Amino acid sequence: MDTRQTGDPAVRNLERRIRFEIEKLLLITTIVCLGLEIALATYYYLIRDLGQPLNTYIEFRILLPCGINVILYLFTRFSNRSENSTDSTKNRICSIALLLITGVISLAHSYFIPLWMLPLFVVMFCSVFQDDFIQKVLAGFSFVIILYSGILHLYDYPTERTFTIICIVIAEVMAVAISFTSFKMETYIVRMFLIAARGSATGGNGAETDSVTGVYSKSFLISEAEKMLSEAKELEPCGFAVLDIDDFRTVNDSMGHDKGDDVLRALGSILAAYIDDETIIGRYGGEKFVVVFADGIQEEHIEMLEQMRKEFAQKKYSFTEKSITISGGYVWYDTKTEFEKAVSEAEEALARAKKSGKNKIVSRDESED
């Protein structure tokens, strides 16, 4: 889920502040780079080590990079103040401008190998915008910039061919690793936002959480599940499962309700670890829990449910040496579905799991054999 879609004014204001900070950074970088280039040109000219005619050096090492930087700054400034551009467009323009200005520095000074990596800092920083398009474009450009910087270094230092090629390979591998890390950072930022949003959905009073198990309460579960089921379609299907503790009444009757609550808490602690932006888990009533998966494929959902089942079966208790298990029924929807229908069909699969021996997950599509 893209947090920009929520229209949260706090998020929009934060992104706006980041864009204007990028704009200021572009201006400062342009000025500083111009000053440094002039200082370097003066130094190399005095020691007679320019390596090329003075006019060529000024044209390609000072005027061209400075001109590009000025254009990037002005374009970003215009975008930030435009009333016709969306927040998403402004974020993308600022991100690409910041990457290009670091790319100019890297290419203009390709002889200094550490500068090849400069664009990768932009890839990491711009993950705050939570935009897959930005991340993919920046990662792609950074690979090209590193490669071209390496080619320029080969041209300037032909006698260091092997060393330069090794540096290119290492730099590109680091680019892949840093880009992947940035993608994961973006995912975690989105998930943290969604968790915070859910936490304040009821005014932050904790009413969305079941007091015993720690997973979502029945009212919050139904509300979220209805939304997810109503949005189910062929390209964005929805998985739905009902889990039930096997022989839970026996635990309550023979050991007491306090021990039953211990079992519920044990299961809740396991299930809560699987809650994220694509998985809702709540207590539907008594020892019955509902799991709703937004998107994904059936095999992955079944595998996750099996993992929950296995983890719970391995739980140890001070009041019994016997394993306590769960059974589950799973259904899959690629069209809009009512919550009550999903519960009914998942419970049918659950009944088959109970009938066939318990401690298993049964899909509606599985044969009774």
C-alpha cells in the first residue's frame, strides 16, 4: 500500500519539507562544486598538470557540469512551486534531480573512484518517498553512472585496466546490494505507517485489539476483512482462513478457564507475528480465529497457515505434557465476496479438517480423500 494514497496531511507536509530540503541541497551543491572546480583548475594550472588545454578543461570540467547543475536546480525549484504538479510528480523530479547532480560529480571526477558510489546515497535517501517507480529509476541510473564512470577511468588510466575493471565489478555489486536494501527499507516504512494507522483507527484507545490474545478484536477484524474481501479481484485475490483450537472445551473443563486463557495467549503470540500490511488476523470468538490475506498465491497462504499450526503444536505448557493443536479451513476468492459467506465456506473446510483427524489445514478445493 502506498501511503500517499491515504491523503494524510502530515505525510504530505513531511514530503513537502523533504522536497524543499532537496532543493536547498541542490543549490548548495551547485555553488560548492563551482568553487571547488575553479580552485582545482587554478591549482592544476599552476603546477602545469591540467592534462588538457585550459579552455577544454574549463569547458568540460567547469562550465558544462555547472550548467547542468543550475538547470537541475531551477527545474526542481519550478516543480516544487508548481500548482499543476502532483505530490508524486514533485517527489520524482526532486529525486531524479538529486541523483543526476551526484552523477555529474561522479562522471566529472571519475578518476576519484569513491565518488562513483555517490548516487547510491540518493537511492537510499529517496526511499522515504515510498515510491517503487522512484526506487527503480534511481537504481537503474546509478548502475549506468557507475559503469560510465568506470569507462571514463579506463580511458584516463589505460595502464590500470585490471584494477579499474575490478573496481567496476565491486561497485556494481555494492549498487545491487544497496538498492535491494533501499527497497526493503521502503517496504518496512510502509508497513510501519500502516501499523501506526491501524493503531489510531479507533482513536488509539486499544479497542481494535483483543485483550486476551493480542490480535485484532472481532469488530476490527470484521471491518478490515470486509474491506479486503470487497476489493478481491482476479489480479488482487484474497485468501481467507478460520482457525480453531482442537478440543479446547476439554482444556477449559478439565484444567480451568485460566489455563484456557494461557492457551489462547500462546496462540495469540504466534499469530500476532504474522500480522502485516497484507495479513489481518483477529479473534472471531472463543477459540476461533480468522486470517485474511490480501493478495499472494494460495500455496503461500497454505504454507503460512501450516507454519502457524506447527509452531503452536510445539508450544509447551506447565499444566500439561500433551500438545495442544489447531485445525484450519482455507478458501480463496478472486471476486468480491461477503464476509459471512467467507466464514461459512472456511468453516466447512475446517469441519473437514476436524473430521479427518484434526491438527491440519484443509483447503476448500481439496478432495475429501
